[in-house]
Amino acid sequence: MHNPEISPKDRFLTVYGRKPVLEALGDPALEVDKVILADHVRGQHAAEIERAARSAGVRVQRASAHRVKVLAGNGKQDQGVLADVVAPRMRPLADALAGRPPARVLLLDGITTPANVGMILRTATAAGLGGVVVPRRGVAALDPMVVKASAGVAFRAPVLRCASAAEAAGQLVSAGYRLYALGASSNRSLFDVELPKRAAFVLGGETEGVSEEVAAKVTGWLSIPMPGEVESLNVSAAAAVLSFELVRRAAAPSAR
């Protein structure tokens, strides 16, 4: 069901800065909803953006420099311009759970490095996962750095939005999911565990790991066997191993 109260952050990826905005306007595969220019941006740069927007059939709005900084969320790099790019597969987590819930989802919990978020979105999309829960709080904003790290895949990734990882964990459990978290100390291997019909996999932050609020709802901790002398993997590398283990299972129905 369509939610009239849906946040713009649950519909668009906002890119800022002249080059990212011009690239978005020039990409025929992307649908740009609008461009916002700060009042002080004039001359050649403004004309170039306005020309590109006109060519793409995109409306341009003017706003104060402060407003652009607030909307971009990055006052040092916005260069007085931003664009809202439609993300066709982005939707609120609640909407996804109310319809036909995906069987397998990732839940990002405290991952603050944009490169990691971008690479996870790219990997999960490549693996065909039904959703990646990206909370609005506690996780790196879906900005040009994330888009760059994903090599543009972030625009079409199956992003599910909610306020926080703890809220997402509660919604997922209520919807019948079992929550699994990756932890190096677990003696249960990701490759051997039998998974239920609906499973969500928590990926914890780079330094703090899985938050206490989310850990309280986790029903199983899994490890990635590492025979070599390495204690742990980068979270995006662990996400890649996990995502393609799920691909392997889907391709071999007899596998557990």
C-alpha cells in the first residue's frame, strides 16, 4: 500500500556537486526528479547545469545556500547544487514486509564507511538478494561516495529504509524472520547452517560490530571459516562471501 507519509529519503538518492549532478542528468538510464541550485550559484556553472536539466526535461529549483547544505547533508562538498535521483527499487522496509517479503535480506548496523556501504549494495544487487536494509540513522548516508563505491549500482539496488537498525530488527522478527549475525568467535559455520524460509543477516559496524539492541534479537551467530592466519574480514568482503553463499544455495536446492 502506498504510504503518503513516505520520506523523500525513501524514494530518492540525493547526489550533490556539479560533476555528480551533471553525470546524473546525462545518464539516460537514470530518472532525475529535480535539481536544486543555491541562489548564489550563477554564471557558467549554473548555465551548464540548467542546460543539462532542460535537455533531460528536469525542473530546476532555486533555494538558499543553507537549504542546499541541509538537503545535501554535506556542506563542504555540495558546491551549491544537488539532484534527487529516483531509486526505483528503494522503498520503506514496512512496505516490503507488508507485501511479498523477500526471503533473504541484509541488515546494515552501524556501518559508517561509505565505501563499505557502496560495495555491499553492489554485491547484494549482483547476487540477486531481495533487500538490503539501510537505516537512516547510524549508517553512512546514501550519497555520491556510496554511489561511486557501488559503481552506480546504488541507484538500482533493492534498498529498504527504516529509522534505525534496532527498529528494523524488531520489524523483521515480527514478520517471521530469524536474525543471524556474523561473528568470528561463533563455532557455527555459515556454510553448514540450515536456514529457515525467511532469514535476515546482520552486518555490524567496522569498529563496534553488532549493536546491543540488535544483538538482543539475534537468534544465531555464524562464522566464515578462515583457515589462514587472519582474525576477520572487512565487512564488505564478509557480505560478499555471505551473498554468494546464498546464491550457491539457491542454485543447489538439495544444499542445506
